[in-house]
Amino acid sequence: DDDDDDDDHAAAVTGGTFGDPTHTAGGGGNPPDDDDEDPEAAARRKLTADAHKRADQARKIFAAASTAVEMAVVLIACVIGEHRMPSGFLPAGSRLLAENMDLWTFVMLTLCFVSLIKLKVFDDQDDVPAHKRDTIFLSRAQANEWKGWMQVAFVAYHYTNAQDVYVPIRWAVSAYVWLSGFGNAVYFWTSSDFSVKRFLQQLWRINFLSILLSWATATPWIDYYFVALADVHFVLIYVGLLTARFLCGTLCGLPKADRKAGREVDALEKLVGFCIVVALAVAIWAQGQPDNFGSGSLLYRRIFQSWMRPTSTHLENYFWTRTKMDYLSSLGGIAFAAVYTRFRDAWPDMGVVSRASCFVCGAAALGVAIGVAMMDKYCCRSGLEYRRVNAYIGTLWIPGYLVVRNLTPWLASRISTPMEWIGMHSLEFYLLQFHVFLTRRSQLVLYIIPKENWGYTNMAVVGFLYVCLVIKALQCTNVLRAVAWGATHAKKCVAFAWVVSFYVVFAVFFADKDSGSCSDASWAVWTVYTVLAVVLLSYWTLTS
């Protein structure tokens, strides 16, 4: 679960408990006995408590409302960047080249040097439980740092059109999916929490900002393809491991996991769950090729194609290409999650021979991936042919990376602070790059200074605004999530019905974009829905 720390921030902004919960309005010391208290004083205390309660409620309402306005400002900035700002085809600072590998390399090396200066060093944590230490193999901090490096490489790849690193960037995308499989499997196998609330909260975290951006900027949701990958693999893992829990828990009587007791699910349940996920992935995606649209299995056509084709040809084709390229990528993460606890605890005491063996195996897997990617059959045509094999070799580099990253205690106890921070905001960095750093579906570079020979200055200015919006987007997402999940079920149902009906009405009756402008009827319907939303939100605010 990547959002535990962020929930604390959201709770604070929306009015979580502050200070000592036993503190009374009357000050320190023991409260007076009710029998001895003067009735007038008791009435004053009650009025004071009610006033504090109303003030606290007003502060919560203001925080939620102001956060909604801030999110609207973020979306407006994205709309302006996508549709109103000047843009150009050239990578920043390059007038002659179709790509700018020099700039991509410069960005990566600069951040590498900065990271070496800004290292966080973790001291000995013998008094901390083993699974919570920051120095463990693939700790949370280390995973965030890894995501940060990959996110920077990904954004720089788009910005500089660095086609020479196409294959490594594909590997980075596959590694994100691998981490999704690893993180979700570890969570489910250590908590047995398959609640509907957990399921919906995870989908909210993945999709909330992407859906708002899609509606605001008229960008097809599938163009944020990593969101689709995260959705697919999360649901796949949820269904597979939930089925295993039912089979092993209900039919075989195996106990649930217990986090407080440090007990995971039984190895048999892990094996059954992994096999179910593998079987689902193979049954749905094994047939066909990424560039052969409509070649999926019967099961794929029934689950996805049956409703995607009437919705959008672009959605149908692009979803197939992206999910087919990484349909196996989460399986390695799930497999590692099954043995993670034992491996994590054994790693510090492993001898030189054992670590050398792990290194050799990781290097061999990396060598296989590089060898296949460099074959004449797959290294040309701008990666079109390589897409056919990415699902099978895209994550082979990960074991070698993890072994090298944790090879010595010195390496394991140090984290790059800038990269960790970027990794904690990786989803927002990914989504907002399309509108406030790049534009036009990442095909053009956004210019604030409308002169191509000022490319690097423009990159610095736009990059600063991009980072500011990323920070604000994550804060708003977390606060609004806390507000939404704290609402009553009735309010959630009404809000859900409003969103679904709004989308359906406009998709069915006002989907024609050929005219280039909105009709009077569409504006009238939009006004009705807007007024309804304002009335409902105002009523709920005043009566809460």
C-alpha cells in the first residue's frame, strides 16, 4: 500500500485529531464532579464545547472546499497547457536533430550527481522490527527511489524524443508493473484484506486524477496507458488471490494472515493464488500479437473487446497493444512476493558465495534480455518488432538490479532523497507531463517562452511549474479521497449516479466533435448538471 503516509497528511488537512484526545475544554486537571458543578457553569461549558465543535466543522468544510478549488486550478492549468499554450515539434534545445540524446543523457547524469550529494543515510535499526527497517532488501524507501529514477528517465525520453533508449524505457514501464504485482501481493498475503473498500480505494488512487484530466482536456483515458496497466494488473491480482483465499480458507481451512502477529498466509495459498493469476493472464492475453488488433483470445474479446469496440476504436486497439506488451510483467513481482519475507530476513546474513551466486543469476538474466533486444529482428523499425517480445524479457533485468542495489550494507543503507521524493509523486509526474511539460498527447514540447532557440530556459521555467503542479495535485488527491471516503453511503451513491449519468448523456447525445464547437443543447444540459451539483454540495455543506 503506497498511500499510508499520505493518509496522515489528508487526515490533518481535513480535520484529524490534534493534540491529546483526553484534553478537555475546561483546561488541565480533573473535571469537576457533575453533582458539585454549578448549573450555569455547566451550561457555559456546553456552549463552549458546541462552539468548538462548530468551529472545527467549519474548518473541515473550508479545507475540503478550498482543496476542491485548488484541484480545479490544477485542471485549468492543464487545459491551458494542452489547448492554449504555444508548442513545438523540436526537443528542447535541438534545432537539427529529430532526437536529443545529449539532453537526455545530461538530465540523467545531472540528477545522478545531485543524488550522490543528497543521500539519506539510515543508521542501525536494531530496535525496529525487521519488516519495518529502512535498510531491508527492497524497502519502501528503496522502491520509491527506484520509481523516481524510472519516472525521470521516462519523462526525459518523451521530452527529448530519445528513441535510442526505447527498449530501456519499455523495461522501466515493465518494472512499474512488476512493482505493482509485488506490492499488491505482499499486501494481500500479509493482511488477507480483500474488502470492497480496499478494492475501491485502490482504484480511486489509480484513476481519480487521470479521469479528471481526461474529461478536462478531452484526452482519451487510454492515452494514460500506465493507468490502464495498473488497473488491469491490480484487478487480476485481486481476483486471483481472492479466489485462492476462498479455496484455501473456506474449503481447506487455512488461516488468514495476521499483521499484528506477523503471520502471512500459508505457502499453499500463495502457490494457488499465483497459479490462478498466471492462468488468467495466459488465457486472456497469450494469443495474438501487440500490433495485430482483434487477434486476442475469445476470453479477451468477451471481457474487453465487446464493450471497447462500440466505445472507441482507439481505445480498443491501444488497450490491446499496451496490455499485451506487459501481460506477464506482474508475475515476477508476485513470485518474489511469495518468498520475500524469507529472502529479506536471510539477505543480511548471506555469505559472499551466496551473494555472488545471486549476482551471476541476475547478470545472466540481464544478458539474455540484452541479447534478445539487440537481435536484428527486434532492434529496428522504431521498436515495432520488439513489442512482440517485451512481455517475456521486459522484467529480466530486475533481479540483477536488486542484487547490485543491495550488494553491500553501505549501498542498502543509503537512499537518494531527490529520487525517493519523485518516486512518491510518480503517478502525478506521469499524468501531468502530458499537459504541463509536454502537450498534444506528448507529441509536442510546451513553450512558455515562444522561441525555439530559448529551449533550455523554457525547459527550466516549464519544469518548475510542472513540479509545483505535481505537488499540489497529490495533496488535493489525498485530501479529496479522505473527504469522499468519509461521506455517508447515500451521498456516495448520489455523487456516483451524477457522474455516471453526466458521462452517459454526453457520450450518447453530444459525442460528435466534428463541428468543433458545443451546441446550445449541450450547454443547457451542462448548466443543469452544474446547478444540480452546486445545490447538492451546498445543501450537504450547510446541513453537515
